[in-house]
Amino acid sequence: MGKPLQGIRVLDFSRVLAGPYCSMILGDLGAEVIKVEREHIGDDLRAWGPPFMPDGESTYFLSVNRNKRSITLDLKTESGQQVARELARTSDIVLENFRLGTMEKLRLSYETLRGDNPALIYCSISGYGTRGPLKDRPGYDIIAQGISGLMSVTGEIDGHPMRVGVAIADMVTGLYAAVAILGALQSRQSSGEGQKIDLSLLESSLAIMPNLTAGYLMTGNRPKRQGNGHPNTVPYKTFPTHDGYLILAIGNEPQWKRFCAAVGHPEFGDNPLYASNADRVARRDEIDALICDWLKHKTTDEWISILEEAEVPSGPIYTVDRVLNDPQVEALNLIRNIAHPTSGELSVVGPPYSMSVDGTEPYLPPPLLGEHSVQILTEILGKNLQEIEALNADGAFGEEGLTNNISDSMTEVAK
């Protein structure tokens, strides 16, 4: 059997992270992804570094752009827009994350493209949505983390608000975009009609805080930073040990009793002051101090061994290099190798799932800028040499145009 999205084509105008992460997910599932880029610069993420590979490619760009083909188009030209519209007619999905109104100016809006392709699914990613006072602002992950309230609950209790260590607003927006697109594809199965999807960094960031937003909406109590602690469960945080840190994730009363017994203090497991989670939350500081005192006499590994035997959820804190070399990650076959035409063999973390029937192995390396322009024009649009040369002369591909010999490129594609 083929991949789940085999036969689905995505025309991807997005750049940087949220959109490209979404289209990579779709590409991993087998969709054909055509990445539309500007000449010279391409996707801004190509320049986000260091680190760079020896050929100058940003590792950031390489990390989220596998399973795609690249075509360069100057969308400010009439001929470039015409090629884009022709590609949209043959596509199932259009993905874009330009500022509000840009696609209308380029004559590539949903309303324009659906006239030729009523089954088109058109997904627009923005910073703050299509309505309201912030709708015209450009979206940046760190600003979305701040405006959404996410930074207000991240960081030490008495410290500064802190961004999450990865671009979480971008990443979850890419995930939600992929989920919405898959839902729209399923809906199209019965209706035959496409639809417009709008989502934003702000909405996605709020969506990943359901317990905090619900707690405020239902009680009026504003969530506060808890450091590595949990607002609703105690003990559920990191604690210092003799040589490092240990994570405890105790979620119920039996686990609390087993923990107290395992660390040599069973009397606290039966103490009515700490009997329920609500009691422990009310005495958070007191319990934190007790546990810090109990754990300081043994190493992290010693405690993990003891607590694992007692069936108490606990774990270490690994650095990225440590986890990527962990036997568990190796057993899951998470790290994949892809041959790249100029960067050599790339090691990346592959899709975080496995499917028993349909394969999801990466099959295309991240593309060079404009690498597949002629291939896309000939294979998908059926353009001949004269038509491509005419488009090139009209500036469809930018001021420099297709710099390689078009005839030679077409011969190479034919092979």
C-alpha cells in the first residue's frame, strides 16, 4: 500500500516555521509538496543560523523541509502569478502565511483560486487571526508566546517571564494546521467541496493551555508561574539530588504513599495533612522542602532505580545530545538519514509515529532553492521549452530567472 496522503498535492507558499512544519507533516504522510520560494533568498529560514552546513544551508531549514520540491517564482510579476494559479488548479491544498491581504494583492486569494478549483482546501496561517485590532500585525513566535499568556506561566516563580525553549507557538500552529487540513480532506470526501481554513499563533498558543484557561474562566483565579511545578498536582516537579536533578510526577494517593515508603518516610504517606492531592497543593512549599531534604543524600540514578521498583513515576533530565544517543530513542528508530545533494548525509528526527500498514519513511531531502523548477513546470503543467523560456523572459522566476540552461534541465528531467 502507498502512503496515506499519496496522490494529494500541496502548493506551499509558506516560509519560516509554522507553515513549513505543517507541510513537512503532510509530506511525511505521502503528500506531494511544492514549495514556492523567492529567487536569491528563498525561505527566510535558509539563512537562520548558525549552525550551517558546509554548503551554507541552515540546519534549521533542513530540519523542517524534507519531502518537498522547490520552485522559484516572482509572485509580483503577472507571469509568476499565472504559473502559481496554474499550479493551484492542479493542487488539493494551498498553504500560506503571508500578512493579511498579501495573497489578495497577488491575485492568489481563496476566492480567486476556488473559482478554477472548487475542491481546493486553502489554509492561511497568521499571527493573531483575521479579525480584531491585531489582525494586521506580523506574527512572531516569541511575541505570540507573550501575548497568549504562555510566557506569563513559564519560568521560575520569582523570575522573569520565560519563552519555551523551542518555537512552541509556531510548532503547535503547524500541527493544528495539519490536523485541520486532514479534517477538510475527509469532509471533501463526502461533499466534493473544498474550504478555507484560518488559524493563528495566538489561537494555537491558547489552545495548548486548556487547564489554565479553563481554571481562570471558571473561577476567576489568574494562573501564576510555578517554575517546574504543576499548578494542580503536588509533588509534580524537579527536585535536587546529590548529583543533579530528579523529576517526580506523582498523580494520585497510592503513588504518594509508595513514594513516602520508598524514600524511608512512610509516616507521611498516612499523615492526614497530606492525604489528598488538594491537601498537598495547599501545603506545596512545606512538601517541597521535605522532599528536597529527603532526596539530597542519593544520586539521581540511585533514586530512579529505587522509585522504579516502587512504581513511582520519576525520571532524569537529559541534554539533547544525551537523549539522541539513548537506547530508547535508538529502539524507536527516530533518527533517520537522508542523502542531500550538497550537504551530504543528513541526520534528522523523523515522524514521531509508526503506522502498521502505510509507510512514512522520508523520501526526499530538503530541496535546494529552485531545484525542481523545470521539473515542476514540465511534469505538472506540461510546459515545453519555448513556454518555459517565454516565462523566463517575462520574469516569472525573478530578475535572474532560471540560471541553469533550461534545455539541459529538461533533458535531465526526461531521464
